[in-house]
Amino acid sequence: MDKAYLVREVKSFLMDEDGVGVIELVLILVVLIGLVIVFKKQINTLLTNIFKQINSKSKEVY
């Protein structure tokens, strides 16, 4: 491979903006996963309480 060709390809890759959307989605997912990890206990408690209420209300229907 020619060095100039490699430099052109690297510049072309860096200037290409098609991958920006993918990078944004990955960063959003990383932030969301981080929030879930940080608030795991609170989310778990909230979901447990919600499902307890659902179970108790569904028993009233039957």
C-alpha cells in the first residue's frame, strides 16, 4: 500500500459524517446503562412495589 493512499483513506474516514449518528446512539446507550447501574437499587425497589400493587389489585378482580 502506498503511504499517500493510506493518509487519504484516514482523512476520508475522519471527515465522513455517516458514522456520527451511530456514535451518538452508542453514547446515549452508555449514559442510559450507566444510569441504570447507578440507580439499580431504587429501580428494583420501585418495580417490586409496582408488581406487588398489580398482584394485590388483580386478586381483587378475581
